[in-house]
Amino acid sequence: MDNKSSDTEQKICGRCGTCCIKGGPSLHLEDKELVQTGKIPLSKLVTLRKGEMASDNVSGGIKPLGAELIKIKGRGGSWACRFFDPGAKGCTIYENRPVECAAMQCWDTTGIAAIYDKDRITRKDLIGTVEGLWELVEDHEERCSWDEINRLAEEAVGNDDPRMTKIMEMINYDHSLRNVIVEKGMDKGMLEFLLGRPLASAVESLGMTIVKDGERYRLMKKETEQETCSCGKCSPDGK
Ligand code: SF4
């Protein structure tokens, strides 16, 4: 595919903001200094963990990530970049914008395509030497691996399958760990960088949702959610 425009087409940024509104960039090793110097604080970042479902902006489609990536967080429940000022239609960190943003030219995607999946920065690059913190990330990764969640979700047959319970245990662990970290005094804004998105909401990407079932919470596949009857005449299990 020819990614370049003809001579009569756009060749400069029109500051429409579309690319920033579509989503913030993933960070690369070249961006490490921006984070280390606090120009882009860790609390403004979100980790998409290995195995997590994500859209691939170059090849298209939604698929499990082969490796983790770190993005600038969205705003107001969307992926619109946190550093985009909608009023001024501009980047509030323009002088310190990440390498993907500097390479982005909507009229010619050759530059961004060349770096898109190269030298992506990881949590280990940023906090691998911070004693205590890195061990916590590794422990969470071991107990709440997306690869394992994907396997369990694929093999689970129906909502009463023990593999669904196993995923729910991971979700509960993830939720408890976040509470403990905040209770110990860490900025809540750091959680999505340290542990990725909360599993309780992120499992929606697998077509699952959490429902209250009597006094407890259950994980259910959305297409079979109706197994729980809401008529009020039968038990919470719909039996
Ligand atoms: S960092 Fe700046 S240029 Fe990059 S997506 Fe965000 S607002 Fe746009």
C-alpha cells in the first residue's frame, strides 16, 4: 500500500486533533528520559499487559498482545490522549511529546509504521531496579497472567465451569492488591501503570462480565448472562 500523498494533498499537520483523540501513543525506549525526568509522570501511563486484548493500529483487528506496551492514559472514559487540550486543539507537552507523536503524519504513515512495534518500553525498563516495586509487579504478573486468563476463558464450558471460578479468583486478587497498595500510601494514579487495567473491567474484552449473585459476585460470559433469571420467582442461579 502506498502510504504517501500526492503533491496536491496535505503535507502539514492541520491541528485537527484526530490522531490525539483516537488514542495516546505507546512509549518506546527513546521516551525513557521523558519518564525518568518526570516530564511524563508514571501516573499518566497505563500498561497493557502481555496477552491482553488490544487493537493493532497498523495491521488492524483486536488480538492478544505478544508483549506488554505502555501507553499514555486516556481521558473521560475514552482513549483520547490525556495530554490533548480539546479547547486549544493542541498538545500540552508538545516540546516533550513521545517519539510516536513526533513520527505521526496522518497524510503519510510511513514514519509511524516504521517505529510502531520497535523498541517498545516496558515496566522493567522503568522500574526494574526499584526494590520492592518490581517484585510486586512480577508477583502480580505470575498470579494474574493474561495468557492464563485467556486459556481458562477459552476452555471454560458454561458459567459454572471451575475455570470461570479460577478467573474470578484472579480478579479478586487483583482487586485486593490494588486496595492494599493504595492503603500503604501509593498514589492511586500509579496502579494502571504498575498492574495494568483492573481485571474486573478488562475481562469485558473477553466477552465476560461480573454479576451479583446473592451475596457473592460471579463471572459470566455475556452471551449466557441470561442464565441468571431476574423474574424474582426462582433462585439466583435461575434454577
Ligand atoms: S502526547 Fe501530545 S501529540 Fe501525542 S497524542 Fe498526546 S496530545 Fe497528541
